[in-house]
Amino acid sequence: MDEFSALSPESLRSLREELLKEYTRFQERGLKLDLTRGKPSAEQLDYSDELLSLPGSGDYRAADGTDCRNYGGLLGLTELREIFAPLLQVPVEQLLAADNSSLSLMHDTVMHAMLFPLPGGERRWVDVERPAFICPVPGYDRHFSICQKFDIEMIPVEPTADGGLDIDEIERLAASDPRIKGMWFVPKYSNPTGVSVTDRQAERLAAMPTAAADFRIFWDDAYSVHHLTDDQITIAPIVRLCEQAGNADRVFVFGSTSKVTFAGAGVSFLGTSPANLSWYQGHIAKRTIGPDKVNHLRHVRFLQDADGVRKLMERHRENLAPKFAKVRQILDEELGGTGVAQWTEAYGGYFISLDVLDGTAAEVIRLAKEAGIALTPAGSTYPYGNEPRDRNIRLAPSFPPVSDLDTAMRGVTICVKLAAVDWLLAG
Ligand SMILES: Cc1ncc(COP(=O)(O)O)c(C=O)c1O
């Protein structure tokens, strides 16, 4: 297909006529398709159905004899922590296993830091004038909602030209101002760009000088085992790197089995330095007597060990890879060579990040909605829902069946082209 920007106004107008016809035909089908949230499909959830019959009647004791039906054990079941310690690259004694959501661990960590000084910090964040977080963009909207809730200013950091992390800018910001208290970061197969941190970047994050003594990286390793190809990426062990750099307390690592076993009914993890861990434990001890150890035990029996997790993730990959391939195929076929869109190649995780022509993302999303395709709201991958260039759209291919994805993506590409042609004609 020709580059749209090279087309004459007459060619653009006749292309518009064609696209409008395609769009109307699509709209008339009265479809209802959804590419919004990165949820596992029902078939993926089926892989873990055995959990529903575990641990089994009369079989409720942990390896050390703990009766999992009873209170206690704030750190979670040791054998569960042993399974995930190598996967999250955190020493087992520094890894806490919790309940069903890593997002709630992130929320609570921010909340506790607002209300109680962190190790190394002199003041509560709530007493700091305009506390701020560094937010690499595009990023995960729910991270941004946490900052918004606590009135933490978000400072977006755009990727470098090759799509990678702008580590120079992050270093500059972190060193520039003591009110900058933290940073959100999805280090592997990131939401939504799929990018992973390089070893050198991880070393620099661990070692960079920060103006705030209580600066923390919220290292959200949500996709640590979620590979989509044979190029299985291993990232650097950030807890160890921080320790080696003399900044042991710099990082909180988060993870969960939401996209391993059951979404919202799995187990979650927080890994960090001994000082941070005892700070965190001290605070949660007031809100809970301990996590759901029955669910911990169930997960231990089902997953068995780190290899058990890897095998299960192979099944997820078999299910997901064709869906990602389908989305890519349609983007290639329909938008390749048009010059009005570019998209990421996902090696893992749950998303493809689609950049359309500047100034047209909101219009693409509106057109898609009117044709029965729900896309993630415009701007949601940016702090405050405000994307200055109005070009990023997060695609989540996991939930719909491949046939629906095919239809939905054909529809999306019509919308991308139509919005681009309109923008160029208005130009
Ligand atoms: C980057 C990231 N972190 C966290 C979550 C949510 O994790 P959980 O279900 O453990 O709360 C998601 C879900 O999409 C995510 O993409």
C-alpha cells in the first residue's frame, strides 16, 4: 500500500469514499467486540481448574506442619515463596507471599509510604510538598491511578527513538529533586510496549544517585514468566544489583499468578530488602493476621516447583501466540506501508502497542466504538489520561477467540486509515 502522506488530495478523497463504505458495512454487522483489558481467556483459566479441587479434604498441612486453615504466617507459605523466588529473582527470605492481587500490594506500599517514613527516609511522603513519581510512558493505567489517588505528581518519560527506556532522563530526574520519591516500572514484556529492561539499564537504575534518600523503584514484574516466543528473556536480578550498588532499599519487586493460574484469585508477591520487608510487615501486621494460606497451599500442590510454573506458561503461550500472530498479520496486511501506524512486536506479556498518526488515536477509538469494537480509552497509557501526541492505542489480544480477533482487527485498521485520511485531508 502507498504511503498515505504521498497521496494527492484527489486520491485521498477517493480512498476516503472506499473506507467509508467499508466502515459502514462493518458497522452494519452490529458486532460487539472487546480488545480492552488484558484478561486471560476462559481456555487459559481452564488450565488451572485442578486448583478448584485442591488442597483436598483432610490435606491442609504445609511442609512444616502448619495447619493452613488457621491464622498466622505473615510472610506466606515458605514452599510457595521457594517456587517463586527464582522466578522473581529475589532471595526466598526476602520474598513475601500475599493474597490475590499484586496491585493491592503496590497500592498499600504507596499508601504506607505516604503515612509512615520508609527506611532511609526522614519524612512521610504526605508531608513532602508535591511528592512525585517518574512514569515511563506509555505505561499501565492502574499504576497511574494509584498516584492520582494519593495526589502524587506523575512525570512522564517518553521512550528513546528505538522504543527503549530513556535511562539518561530517568537518572537526571531522580538526581534532580528530593520530592521525586519513586518510579513505576514494568521491567519485562512491559504493559503495553512489550519492551524489557537491558542489563545495563538495570545496573544504572540500581546505582543511580537519587536526590531523595527514600527513592523507590516499583519494579512490577507482572510478566516475568509470560513468554510468547523461544527468545525467552531473562532480566537482571534487581534486588541483588541494588544491594551490590549500596542501595539495598531502593527496590520493591511485585509479581502475581493472576496470569499464571486464576486472574484475581491467585497469589501475589513482594520482594525487597530486609529493612523494607520488616517496614512493610510491621504495617500489614495491623491490617491482617496473615494471608490466605489455603490458597497458597493449593498453588504449591498444583504448581509443585518453578518448572511446574514454566510448563504451565508453555500452555499459555500455545494459546496466546496465535492470537498475537493474528493481530500482527492483520496490522501488516492492512497498515503495512501506509506510514500511518506502527506497532510493537511482542515477545511476551499481554499487549501490543499501536501508534497511529499523531492526533488521531482518540478518533480511531471513537470510530471503533461506533462500529462495536471496544478499545482501551484514549490516553489511558499516559498519566492523567493525557497523551500529548494522541497516538497510542493499547491492544489486548488475549481474551477474544482468534476468529473475533480477526474481525475486530480488520475493523480497527479501517478506523485507523479513515481517521488518518480525514486528518491528512484537513491538514
Ligand atoms: C503491569 C501490570 N501489573 C499488575 C497487574 C495486575 O496484577 P494483579 O492481578 O496481581 O493485581 C497487571 C494486570 O493487567 C499489569 O498489567
